[in-house]
Amino acid sequence: MNQTQMNEKAQYVHSVFESIADEYDKMNNVISFGSHVAWRNYTMKQMNIKPGQKALDVACGTADWTIALAEAVGKDGSVVGLDFSQNMLDVGAYKVSQKGVGHIVDLVNGDAMKLPYEDNTFDFATIGFALRNVPDIQTVLNEMARVVKPGGKVVSLEVSKPPFIPYRKLFYFYFYNILPLVAKWTVNKYEQYAWLPKSLTNFPDSRELARMFQEAGLDPVQVKLFMGGVSALHIGTKP
């Protein structure tokens, strides 16, 4: 993808997320059959976060994972939630204050491709259901790896491509044909949710993504598939 295409993708994705911010949480539940919370809880257990640690939640959206991280690091820790959609951050800011973690969380309007932080700053850098939306996946992984400390972890939870081909075809049928209709009925947004499945088409499968984690200098890389591979967890450790 050349620079112009990357810029166009970034602008388009930005407009999509600005327009769906208010319904984003509701649709997340629909898209994942309510499983995304269980997947995130499993991920948090694997991360083994300690009180007082620092985390960065990249493309944090409406800050659900940011809040979970804040609860895990506690009052002596700190969490940054970074996103380029101010509308998503505004929804997130309301949730952060409702949960009473405003003193732990800093919500920042920023670019995942150029993280505004020094090398070796965070214990964890996470990205949840957003890696397939970035202009360049490898650049974002490189940036996430750069800002975590040695021994720190880069964590991605993302929609994936089931390895078993008949199941993959079934999943694609749901994702491409049923999901946009469900979005139309649920939140009266068709175009925006017709785009989300397309974002999976060119996204690497779980094995290729693990290779990209290694390319970013992360080793070892743990991979866990959920629901037969409709979703995948990758955890890479910075040596």
C-alpha cells in the first residue's frame, strides 16, 4: 500500500469511527455474540498485570479495555488510551469517569502509526479489534514494540480467519452478508458496517500476524484462537 492509499484509508476509517461512536459498544456485542468481553478477560489473565504498572491501549475506541487495564494496574499505575477519533474518546471519557478511574487513565487523541512516547516507556501495549483498521499493520506493531520496556508485552486481540476452510467460508458468509443487515436493523448504519468485514479480507491470518510480531522484534509470540479462529489473541514479549 503506497502513502496515498494509506492516507485515504486513514481518512476513511476516521470518518467511519467518528460516525459510529455512539453505537459502537452495542454493535461490538452483536458482532461477537457478546463474547468479546470473555475474550478480553482471558487475555487479561494471560497478561498477568501487576499493580503499579504502565499500559498503553492503542486505538482504544470507547475505552473498555483501557478501563479494564486501569482496574488491573490500580491507583499506583497509569494507563493511556490513544485513539484518533475524538467522538470515540468522548464516549470513552464518560465511561472512565463513571468507573471512577479518571486519576489512572489519560485519554489522548493520537496516531497509532506515530506513537507520541519515548522508547521503553510502558509495561504493556494493547490493541483490541483495531489492528485491521490501521493504514499499515507492521508500522503499528513496530511502534508498539518500540514503546514497551524490555520484558514488556505487545498484545493484540482481533477478528481473524478460521484455519478450517469450510468454517471460514461459513464465517465469511455471516460477516459479509448477515452482519451489515444486522447493523442496519440494530443501529440503522449499513455502509459503515459493510466496510468492517471488508477490512478482514486483506488482514493476515493468525500465523502471518505472528510472523509480523516477530518482524517487530518480539519473541516469543503466543497465539490463542477463540471460537475456532474467528478471533485471535497474539502476545509478543520484547526481549
